[in-house]
Amino acid sequence: MDAIFFDLDGTLTDPRIGITRSIQYALAALDHPVPEEQDLLWCIGPPLLKSFRTMLGREALAERAVALYRERFSEIGIYENSVYYGIPDLLAALVGGPRLFVATSKPAIFAERIIAHFGMTSYFERVFGSGLDGAYAEKTELLKYALEQSGLDGRRAVMVGDRSFDMIGARHNQMTSVGVLYGYGSEAELRGAGAQHLCATPQDLRTLLDRLKGRD
């Protein structure tokens, strides 16, 4: 194993409050009915524009919603976030082993700020994210780009994430897929998307990654 790619939302950090409140802010600004926080959890993980398309229907309205979301998220919501217990210890234990990266559908400009805010920048060689224009928002495309930029063979890399998109992206790039159950995807979702391994906690993830490293 040469490298490990980590999703951000639902894998390294829990962004629930920041994301859902920023979505509510955008919908309210558009005079659209505002769902409760619990009813917006499905939006954590997929590309944001796609989620707003589902809720609003019209492309122009969805694009306006993304702009409104970013008004709040870029200043407030980005910090309504927390690192999952055990993640700093996991990353520290991996230092000196496989190359470590972040691969998230969130815009790279926000992902980099979140990683820095929580003091995790030094663990990662690079943070790969989407562009503000939506480029690389799809995980399959993002991982292909990340592997090419890093000079890596997908067959020697692992993708860790909590949603189906992470597992599908890994499969399409011949990467080993690891689903985490402490995030926002269910076991059924992850298994259905082809997860090769499942971990209930960051400690379980640490144990699995140690085992995968030992196979080399």
C-alpha cells in the first residue's frame, strides 16, 4: 500500500451543524420550505449542487442556492464542525508510512481551511477537492485526477470514506475501498456500493489499515 486517501465530511470530521444550517439559510433566503436538520443529513457527502437540484428542481435555482449556502458556510458553517474522536491518533500513527491525502467533494479552498483549523495539515501531502465551479465534484473524477497528480497506481492505494460515492470512486479507480460506519452512510449503502472493508470506529480503521500495510 503506497497511499491512503481520506474523505473529509463524515470520515475525518463531523460537519453536521455547519452543513445543515447553511442549507437551511440558503433555502430560507429563497423562500423555500426549510426542512429540519435531521431531514437534511442525506446532503452530507454528495456534491452540494446535486443535492440542491434534488430539492429545488431548477438548475438556476440550485446554483443560486449554492451561492447563498457559501455566504454562510465560508464564514460561520465551516467552523461548526468537529474532529471525530480517535482521528488525530490514527493520523499520527500513520506518519512515516503510506502517503496520506484528503479527497473530498467539498471545494478544496474550504477543505484546506478546515484541515488547517483542526491542526491536521502536517499529516497530509495534499488536499484534493472540487473547484468552486464544480470541477472534480464527482468522486470518481476527483480520485482519477488525484492519482494522476500524485503519480500513484490505484491498485496500490486505499480510499476511506463514509458514503457510496467514495466506494464507487474507489472501485472505478481500482483502489481498495474502506467504508466507515461512524459517518453518514449506512452499512447497506456502503455494502451496496461495493465496500471491500467496513469499520465501525476510528480505532477499527486504525487496526484495518495496519493490517493492510502488513500485507505488503
